[in-house]
Amino acid sequence: MPNKINNHADIEPALSDKEMDELDCFLMSDATTNEVMLLDCLDGYLTAIASSPVKLDQRDWLPRVWGPTDQDTPAFETKAQEEKIIGLMIRHLKAIVWNLQQEEEPFEPVFDLTVYLDDEREYVDGQMWAHGYMVAVDRYRESWKSLFESKHGVEMLRPIYLLGAEEVKEEEEKLVETPIQREELSRTIPTSVGWIFKFWAPQRRAEEQFINGNSSANEIPKISRNAPCICGSGRKFKKCCGANAS
């Protein structure tokens, strides 16, 4: 994803390879604890934050990057270093949002590549990316409720869930046992992410209009239940993904 964003006046450029390396090195440094999200996990977490149905405050989502407790807060050398690292994360989050908004551009997660003994092939491995995404989903589960109740929502989330959930059923563990299985699931994630981002788009626009004072509480637009469903089935929203959604 680095360098994909054009440097327009109103758009901050995506992180360069050098800046991604700088962020990666800090996350792996002794300044952080073993609980910190490394780069692929952070990318998944920020993608879920970007896809959220509600706008999330930096003060809410940022601490979880460092770890589950206050003791995981990094030991920054200087205030300038803290501002630089957090600024890189915020720019990366904005780049993810921009990338997801470009329907003609394929979404590119930051996946790891894994090599196993006695196997020369490199496997695409989205496990830690998916774990980061699921951390955010679990953290804000109540606001994601409509997705779980929609006809295709659980299906679209499934590859991310299988790879990244803290616990899965015993029969589901068999679906992620081999590198090839994990790679195949990882390759379906961009489609799932795009679908989920689009699913929540009307709600995000409504909230933004309300926050900016463009709509009253009674005027917040809703998804038209007679509109074509966002999943592309050709059916009306109320007969498809909106059948059980609130």
C-alpha cells in the first residue's frame, strides 16, 4: 500500500517504505512490551478501525496498540519521538481509509510471508493481520451487531475470524491447520474487507453528517431497504443482507 496515494493538497501521502520500516522497527524495539501489535497485526487492527460503523476516537483505539494494560505503554525517548510514531500510525490509518474508498483499486493488507523448514516456498500468512482485525471487532462488538445479524455479514467475516479469532470451534481449527489453507483464506481477505467497509458506509456517512450539523436526529439517512443489496446479489437490501439487520 505505500506510495499508492497521490500527493494532492487535501490528502496526506501514504507512508513510504522508509517510514513503514521506521514504524516497524519501533514496534519491535525494546521500547515496547511483548504485547505490542507488530506491523501486520497493527495493519489489521487499523483496517477494522477504518471500517467501523462509528467514528472512533484516537484516545480510545490507540492504547490497545501497545497492549491490553496501561503497563504496556511504550517508553518513548522523547516527546518528539512519541509524536512521530503516533503520527505515522494516524497517517497509515488515513491511507487505509483512502485505499478502501477507491473501489477500482484492490485493497492490499500488510501480510507476513512465512517459510517452513524443508519447504522452499514462501506462504502468504494473514493470521496476525486477522488477529489485529478481530481484536478491534471484539473491542467494539456491540456497534458491529448489525453485521453479525445480516445475511452475508458473518460469511464475509469468516476468513478473518478463522485466521484471527482467539478461539474457534474444534472443527474450524481443521480449516487452518496447513500453510496452504491459511494462505488460501488470507487471499480472500481483501474481498471481505471491501465488502464490510461498504456495508457500513451509509452509517458512517449518516454519523458524519450528524456530527457536522448537516442533519438533525430525525433526518439521519438510513439504508434504503428497497435499494439493491450491497453484496451484489441483485436482490433488494430488505430481502438480502438487511433481512435481519436493525
